[in-house]
Amino acid sequence: MKVQHHKIVIIGAGIAGAALAHRLGLLGYTPLVIDKRGIAKGASGAAGAFVSPKIGKGSTLQQLTNQAFDIAKDFYRRYTPEHFFQSGIIRIPKNNEDAQKFAAYAAHNIANYRTLTPQALHEMGIKAVFESFFFPEAGVCEASDVCHRLMQETPLLSEEVYSLQQEAETWKLTTATRTLTATHVVLCTGYEDRLADLSYMGIRGTWGTRADFATKRSIPYTMHQSISISATHNGIVKVGATHEKQITTPIPCDETQAQRLKTKAADLVDSDDFQLVRSYCGMRSGSRDFFPLVGKVIDVEYMLQTYPKIVRGAVAPLRHLKGLYILGGLGGRGFVFAPLMAKWLSALMLEETPVPDTVNPDRLFWKWARKLEIRN
């Protein structure tokens, strides 16, 4: 049987893989996307998919997130308008200590926001006792629908990749039914890192749940406090997504988790008539420093064997695995980060345009290597 060759293969069909496939399509390329379960069947499909800016004191991560937000809201408005609802998002302090932080955050907010008083929130039916921020350009995506829409022109292979091997100038991918080769392979595999040595990136999973409820209530705005509650759309409100670090392996979604979300929602809105429609859950991925992972993959084995002194602090020229890339570590803001990260990665792959240091996985290698000496 003739082995089929592809210029670009993307492994993973969540929002990272979907956004990259879409970006490459705009540039005239047709990648093959491979996912063992199909489009948005993991963490992306379970995401609340809230598209909002980050609040804080002007950190580098906040600046990056807000740059990505500015791109994302226009991206979804342009390419998936039927699945992006720009309802605006209200950020509500959790307690007195949090409210004091909000006062310091205000100077670092994006330009288009306003403050809502507790009285204004009560008039909307929101149970809040602190001044809150309202971002009118923020909104929420229909997660699975967005991913499907972005990939509607992209071929999809619903199989698991069991092995990924470098052979000369290509990569060989093996599934249960076939062998493929590719010039470029992009890992959009979320928290799973078994296909290559990504240990230096510190990829970790954080469990999240979301529940959709039918309601007759009209909630005009999406809001976030300890959990997120979406504006009502077609009689449905989305509650979630939580971040549960104590869960380290995927577990089945069940009604108990959904009912806990409903109970928490009652702290903000009247949820008496919420009727569960469906619950979702998935493992989101993050990096060691919480920034996205976008770029080439280092040849870890070569570096450790060729330059053994790097574990004691020596510096050597980095060697990457030719044609292997990663787009991941997007955490709970996947739908915010994905469009901009896909733009940056496609420019690196096709034009060798360097990605910013803040997202380049190389940033994590040296500290990781030095810790090997400490552990040994």
C-alpha cells in the first residue's frame, strides 16, 4: 500500500487545532487533522468558551491575554458570527479582599469597559454587593459549533496516532489502520504529551466541568465570579467551567457535578427553574508558567547526550526536531488565545517568523535541565 504524504498534519481537533487549520486554509494550505475522537470531543467541547479580557495589575500575561482577546473577538465575529454571542461580561469580586484588588486593577483594564454599582447589578437580577467591571465587547462561543465551523473545509481523520517517528526529512505517523508521512506535524494534543518528549514544557492538566440548563429567565449578560454564568441564549444558560486540580485523570461527567454548579450559580442569580440539559467535562492543559506553548520542539535526547553539562548550568546551541511544532498550553482561555497563537505558529512554520519569547517553549528548557541535576 502506498503511504500517503501530507505537507502539514495537525494532531488534535480542539480549538487549537481548529484555529490553526482555519488559518492555514486562509493561506492556501490544506492540512490533515487527526483526532482519536473527532472535533471538539475533549476539553474544547467542554469549555465555557468565554471570550473576555484578563484583569490584573498589568502583568505580561495580562497584556498577552488582552492582545489575544482583541484579535479573538474580531475573529469570531468575522468567521463564526452565528456561534459567537457578544453579550458582554461582568467581572464580579468574590469578597472584600478581591474588591480591594479590583480598585487597583482598574488602571490596567482595556479601554472599553465601565463600572457597575451593586444597585445596577441588583436591577439586573444579579446578587452582588461589590462594584464590578463590565466589558461590553466580551462574549461567549458555542464551543463545539465554532470548532466545526472553523474546520468545515479541512479533512479530518478520526483515529488515534499510536506513534510518531522522524525519518530523514519527514515524520511517520502510525494509526490502527494506516501509516502517513508529513513534512510538518503540529501537536495540538492538549494535556497529552506521549508522542514526543515534551517534559521540559511542564504540561499539566486541570479538570473542568460545565453544565447547560434550560431556563425561562432572561439573563442579559455573561458574568464571572468564582464560576461563570452565560447570558441566556435560546432558553439555555451555561454554567462553569470550574478548575479542579485534584482530579488528575479524566472521569465520567455526571449529574452530581452539574447540580453543584447550579447550587453555586444561585449565589449570583435566581436558578430555581434551571433544568439540566447536558453536562460536559474535560482536561484543560497548561504550561509550567501559565503562558501558551507555541513553537518548535527541542530535541531533548540530543541536547542531553551532546551537552551533558547543561544540567549544571552550561549553555549550548539549541537543536529542534525539524518539522515538529506545538500549539498548546492554552489553559482555561483557549478560545481567547487560539486565533492569535495560530497566526503566530503558521508564520513560524511557513515563513520562519519567530514567535514571541513569552510563548516560545524554549523559554522553559534551561531551568528544567538544571533541575535534572538537582533531582539526580
